[in-house]
Amino acid sequence: MAHRHETIIVTGGSTGIGLAICEHFLSQGCDVINLSRRPAELQDSRLHNIELDLSDRNATAEVAADVAQRHEVTGLVHNAGLIRAAELEDVALEDLDYLTQVHIGAAITLSKAVIPQMKQRGFGRIVLITSRAALGLQTRTNYSATKAGMMGMARTWALELGPHGITVNTVAPGPIAATEMFERVIPDGSPKLEELARSIPVRRVGLPDDVARAVGFLCEPDNGFITGQTLMVCGGASLGSIAL
């Protein structure tokens, strides 16, 4: 039986990587629901903006239930995320609670809402946006811990949902320019940008479209034999190297 996407949920789809993901699926003719704290500035009748703070557990559950009731959801891309950088001595457990809810709790709530209709359809695609930082990065204790947790969670879901035609994968971006998160660390025009690019094997930083294409690939209806995997979109930044 041939499958096709109807509606894709994208969290944090208003800027940067999330916006590029929304644009990708809109170009494929899908309806897209953007769950974000502010609307995406795109003019498309198939784009539905719902303002939502994913750190609010009750609000997330209410919105998830309403969306699942009103739409035939065939794909979920959980892209929303924050860093809350701090060295270990300054790490706040309140930040850990916050990031756990945004990165992991919200993913669970949204997935639980849409999985029943995916199972009934015998088709679904879930992609969680994690990070190369899950492998370790200074000042990222809470961020790397929750992003690594998303990888383990996706592998577990892949085992549970595979028999129902639902794949679950993660995409782990490396340094991606033209995003608010990146520009808070390295402002546009900073000389650090060239230095960073030279440290990456492909000699450039990534762009939101690089990530959007990877997400689109994993969500393709024909790519049902890929599940439980993490696709590093990092220009080789996740690879160890030595100079001889």
C-alpha cells in the first residue's frame, strides 16, 4: 500500500532550522502545523501557526490532543530547543528540569497524541532534532544530557513502533549558521566564524537547509527501512581527528 503525508507537525518552526523544515514540507504539498512561541512569517494557506510554550506541560498536552483530533498527522518533527549554557560548577538543576521538558517531555506528549492515528494508518514518521553536542561539548551539561536522551528515546520508540509502519530517527546538527542559537554564540561577521569553519572537515558551517533536507529524507514515505538511527549533519565535526 502506498503512503503519503497529510499533515506534519514541526515544533519551533518560526526561525532558523525549524523554518527551513516547514518550508521543505510546504514545498512537498504537505499541510504543516508550526508549534512555536511565535508564528512563522510565511504566507502559505497550508501553514497553521499555533502559539505554544513547550515548557508548559499542561498547555502542550491540550494542544497535542486538539491537533490530533482535528488533523490527520502523519509526521512529527520535534525541532524546538534551547541551550542554557553553563560550566559544571554553575549548572542549575532548574535549567535541567526546563530542558528536559522542552526536549524530552514535549516529544513524549506530542508523540503519544499522534501515534494512535499513525498506527491506524500503518504509516508515520517521527524525527527528533538532537545535536552533535550530545557527544560532549564544554558548557553544555544540561543541553548535551537531554539531547543524548533524545537519541536513546528514539531508539526505544523505533523498536516499539516499527511493527506499525512508524519510523523514529534523530538528526544531529553541528554548527548551523543563520539561526538565533548560533548567533548568540558567534555573532554574524565575527572572525570566530572563519576559525570555526576551518576546524570543520568540509571547511564551512552548516545552513538550515542542510538540516531540512536530512529531515525530509528520513520522513520520505519510501524510506521505511531506516529507523532508530542518528544522522549527523555536521560537516564531519563529529569525527575525531589528529594531526601527524
